[in-house]
Amino acid sequence: MYIAFMQAFDYVNATTIEQAVAVMYREGDMAKPLAGGTDIIVQLREGRKNAKVVVNVKNIPRLAGLDWAPGGALTIGAATPMHLIYGNAPIAAAFPGLMDAFSLVGGTAIQGRASLGGNLCTASPAGDTIPALIAHNAVCVIAGTSGWREVEVEKFCVSPGRNALQRGELLVEIRIPANATGAQKFGAAYLRFIPRNEMDIAVASAGVSVVLEGGKIVKARVALGAVGPTPIVAIEAEKALIGAAVDDAKAVAAAMAAASTAATPISDMRGTLAQRKHLAGIMTKRALESAISRAN
Amino acid sequence: MKTQVSTTINNEPVEFLCQPNESLLEVLRNTLSLTGAKEGCNNGNCGACSVILNGVLVNSCCVLAVETEGASVTTIEGIAPKSGGLHPIQQAFLENAALQCGICTPGFIMASKALLDKNPHPTEHEVRYWLAGNLCRCTGYDKIVKAVLAVAG
């Protein structure tokens, strides 16, 4: 006789945001939203998280799908799986810096289910989508029993495995502002360091975006992954780049040094503290180079 | 409390009862006796439980069976022609000796089918990239890649 290891829970197939939020408010931390399930089902099975109710949220229309018109902002329903995002050719072409990250979360079968909102809510220090979203100034749209609110992605992760959602709140969608247009050129990239070619967890990563105008960097975002308890915004690295010419090697060196300084990693089986601080700078430089080339 | 689920498995309507905490893999194997999909890691790393759910390759260990209400599931048991013989990918795995112990094989074949359904003529790089979520500890992968490329022609 096979023994099911997963703890018992009730299942609610929510079809409206109000229905999901009501259950999640009633049960508090013992209600767990289910989108792709590639994190939560494993966590429940392994006893790393507990649930009295699992709320399937991917049949709520607003949580499933993409909203974008050429030149406009991109809205991604929180339960939308990775393959539907990077598989959308026009969106993939318009946001290559996001697709860098979305296309390397797990292998093919994971990407068939794993959702963008789920990767955010899991709030892993090494979550690949998060630095890329920060580099794009993405915003989380959250529904709750007492109304809706917006939280910048850079403020969404509060500690390893913990996000900013309060009791009864549900991440509904992620909004990415429209790329700069006209004389301003936007470019972004996400890169991670892993010892394998594929299917691994970042040792260190960086999501970088720039807005170029007249050969100068007028805006820059530098977000680091896997080098701290949450993704880190390297503000000093951003400052080092803003105002610099795109070929200013001194500014790039300053940004690399600032990124290394901003990194607060631990040593673990994936890498040492020193290696990760070093890599934070290297990943920043390489992602910056890619972002600049995409902006031109 | 058990829930009744109506689904389509390998083009046949199937109804089953399951607890909310049972995975699709557990229901396939233990309730429906479709033991082709294998339990390897049970956490989404190894791909031995790969099935095609509504046209998309998934790890059935990371799907709740209750989620498959109204869905269409294809497992390794459903890909050979009903008239007999093997699916071309199964045949190519045999001809290229792309298996040894066989535990990973149903998952590899389902993943390969999902790839070839979407991209009938992948490059070797695309095959290796697509199959990166399926682990094999016997073959060293080369013969598996060769078999998939043989079908792709």
C-alpha cells in the first residue's frame, strides 16, 4: 500500500478574486494559493509549509494571461506560467531582459506550470525573475479584503521565503512599465552564474537596465540575486552609471565595485562569500554590457 | 473528503475519486494503474513523472489530481497507435539503445514528444536544452539525444 506523504488539506477552485481573498482572510497563513504548484506542492509534501486549504487561483481570469499593446506597459497575471510569457513572440521581443530570467526558471516541465507570481511569492533569495523585474521597475498589484494596493517588486521580498503579502492578500498581477521611447533607448538584461549549463540555482545574478540618450546613461537599475537574504538593489552602482558615457570604463568599474560592496552573501554549498561578492560585480558588468547593446 | 474528478486520459473519458492532497502521479499510478509515469524525486527535479497536460509538458508529481477536472492528460500508455506497434519516438529509443534501466524512459519519451509536437525539427542544442529537466543516470544522454534527432530527421 502506497503511503501519501502530503498532509491533508481542503481544496478550493477559486473563480473570482473575492472568493480567493475571502478564504485566505478566513484561514490566514493556513490558506495557500496554488498557481503552478512547482514550489507549494513540494513544500507541502515535504512539510516545509502547512496548509488547511489550498486555493487554486489560476482559474481566476485576471490572474491568467497577458495584457500588452506594442509600445505599452505589460501586465502579467500572477498565475501565468513562464512558457506562455516567453512563448509570446511579440512580448518576448519587446522585453528580452525579462525573458532572460523567465526562460531559465527550472526545466521545460517546470516552465509549463511555474508562474511568475509564484516565483515572486516564494521570495527565494535566488529567484531568477526578481532582479529582472526590479530592473524593469515592475510593480505588484495586490488584492485584499480591505482594498487593493501596489508594491514595487523591489520591496516585495522581505526575507528568505517571506513576502509583503498580509493576511487575506493575493498577488493579482505584475505590471511592467512601457519601455522608454523616442530619443531615449531602453535596454535590460538578466544574467546568473551557475556551475552547470542549465537547470541550476544561481550562485549570484544581476538584472540591469539602462536608458540611454545621446550616448549617455540617463537612468540605470542594478538588482542583484542570490547574494543576500532578498534580492538587493545596488543603489550606489546605479549612481555610478547615471550620467556616464556608455563606453566609460571607469564608471563601469565603479559600478562593479559598488555591486560587490552592496552584496551581503553567505557561504554555502553553492559558493563562498568572497566568490559571490566577486561575482556580483562580474554579473553586473556583463548584464550592463548586454543591456547597453540592447538599448542601441 | 474525496472529490470526483472528470477528465480525459489518453483520449478516453475517465472519472476518478481522489483526496485533494493526491498528486496526479499518485492517481495515475495507484488509482488508475497507469504505472508508466515513474516517481523519481517527487519534487520536480528529475522528470521521470513527465506527462502532457492540456498540451503542455508537466511533472505529474507537481500537479494535484483535483486540478485535472476537465483537463486532457496524455501519458506514455497513450502514445502508441491503437492499431499496434510503437510510437516513432519509442521505436527510435529502441533502435538507438537510448535506455538502460528504463526508469527515466517514459519521462524522456513524453518530454521528447512534447518537443517534437511543438518543433518537429529541433537542433541538437534545442533537444539538449528541452530535455535538461529529465535526468538519466545510465546512458550519458548521447543515445537519447541521437534517438530524438533520428525521429526529427
